[in-house]
Amino acid sequence: MGRTPCCDKANVKKGPWSPEEDNKLKEFIEKYGTGGNWIALPHKAGLKRCGKSCRLRWLNYLRPNIKHGEFSPDEDMIICNLFANIGSRWSVIAAQLPGRTDNDIKNYWNTKLKKRVLGITSTATTSSSSHERINKPPIQMSSSSSSSSYSSSSLNTSTVFQTASLQQYYKMEDINGSVLMFGSDHNQNVDLGNYIFGGVLPYDHHNVYEDEFAQLFTNSSHEGAGKFMY
DNA sequence: AAGCTGACCAACCGCGCCGAT
DNA sequence: TATCGGCGCGGTTGGTCAGCT
């Protein structure tokens, strides 16, 4: 037995919204509000759209104070930190970034940020020679919190690694059986591509010891052995 | 100039949650 | 307590565009 459709799919328009539809929806909501019922709203507003589609359009595009365009380094930082701690809970992450929508952040992560964070080895290699290093505390990353995004067997702890030269700090997060590494070699106001070098290093079990971390770290072609800080 | 490919992003889909009855 | 309907979320799809061959 299937799920009851939320609307009559044969009689609703799909695809991109026209400016006329946008205006109708915007004017209606500004005048009457959503009425707490998105399903009934399109009919009242004279729109041949599914209520869910209206809701999405409003929340992601028409709503006041929506911020579009480039993400700032600070926003990148927040997204990375939160993703490391809570996983892909985009709505929670969006709540920390005023004006950004969960859809926006999700798209940004999937198309740009993830690639920067995961494909970073080359970036890190070049950045190590082209940037002055300062002994600075790690990027502010809060401790991992309990989250349904973590598997029950996850390490669920975070480890801050300081390199032998004391010049760099890195943080490793266990996410669903892989180690997600974040690092900082500069202050937070530098373009993300220059200081986040992280990568996902697979391991088979959550019971990973410090020296194994160090070995992974060394193998990832970054500055070698150091000490772990907790 | 035409075709191909990848990046980007708006929008859709289906599921889980939760409140109302 | 069980059922139903709506909402919100995260994953996925598909259209568009730019860059490359």
C-alpha cells in the first residue's frame, strides 16, 4: 500500500517557477501568511502547484532576508565545523547561518566545499610552502555531539593533533567509519582553500590508537609525527 | 561551429516525525 | 492507543551554462 499523494499530481505544475507564480505566492503569504497549511495554500493563492513545492519555493527563494551568492570564509568554517560534528543535518547547520537555506548549504557542500575538504592533498602540499605559518590554536571546533548521523560504533570523539614543529594543528573527526581530518595552518580569515586540507582516511575499526593516527597522518603527505592533544 | 563534459543549482521525491483526532 | 494528515528534512534528479576538445 503506497503513501497517499500530498496533492493531485495530474493537476499541478512542475518545474521552474515563473515570475508570475513567484509574485502570486509572495503576495499571498505577505498578505495572509501561510495559514499553517501548505497543502491548502496553493489553491487559496490561485496557484497550480503542490503545497510542498510552494513551501520550498518560499523557504529557499522568496522568503525575506535570504542571502544568495558567495559563501564567506567564516561561513565555510562554520559549515565544516558543524558537518564534522553533526553530519549532514543541513537544517541545523542552516540555523547557524542567518539568511542561508539548508538547500543552499547542501548544494554548496556537495558541489564545492566537500571537494575542497576531501581533495585537499594537493592544496595542502602547495599551501605548506606558500604560506607563513603561525603557531595558532586550532580552528574552533566544538567537541563531537551525540547525533543520529553517527553510527553507534563510531569513535564519537575528536582528536586534535599538533605537528612536531608546533606550527600546525589538525583535528580529526570520526564520521561513519572514516576519519575526517581538518587542519589549520593560519588564521581563520584566510581563504578556506589555503588552510583546510582535510581528507577522509578510511579505517576499519573505531579502536584506533595514536600512533596509527600519526602513521595515517604521515602517509597523507603532510607534516609528520607530532603529539595528540585532547 | 558543434558536440561533449562537468559544475552548479533549483526543484522534486519519499520518508520519518509529530500533533490532532 | 491507533490512525491520519501535514510538515520538514535529506537525498536525488534534471536543466542550464561554461569550458574544453
